[in-house]
Amino acid sequence: MYPDTFPWSKPAVCVMVGTKGGALMETISKTIPPEEDGATVRHILKAHLHFSSHAISLLTRAECGILVNGRHARTVDILHTG
């Protein structure tokens, strides 16, 4: 259903949206530079944005929890620059 990789002609932007009671709490975005090409969504969330494992698990269950360029993404999906 979902692709294993997200190749685009421009740098990928990883957007995470947290919700509380259906209301938008915060949006965080990160442009993936060439040196992070091939990293998983989970790696970017943990190593570069300092999300805890618990926060990531909550985001995976939220309706619009983790988006990459506006599309639903799983934590195991691989990100590419362009």
C-alpha cells in the first residue's frame, strides 16, 4: 500500500503533526540534506529531532501523525533527497 522509499526531485520534507483531542498541537518540518539521504523516518525523528520512542509511537497512531511531503509515512520508510 505504501512505497518503501520516497524519491522526489526536490529535498524531502518530513512533517510531524501532533494532535490532542483532534486539535492541531504543533507542526515540525525538516528538509533532508544529501548527507542524510537513505535514513529512515524513525532515525530522523530520534537522532536529529530528539523525539522519544514513546512520542514516536503516539505519532504513529495519530490520524495525521507523520507525513512526508503531505503523504502518510511509516517510521521504517526511507527518505531520499532528490
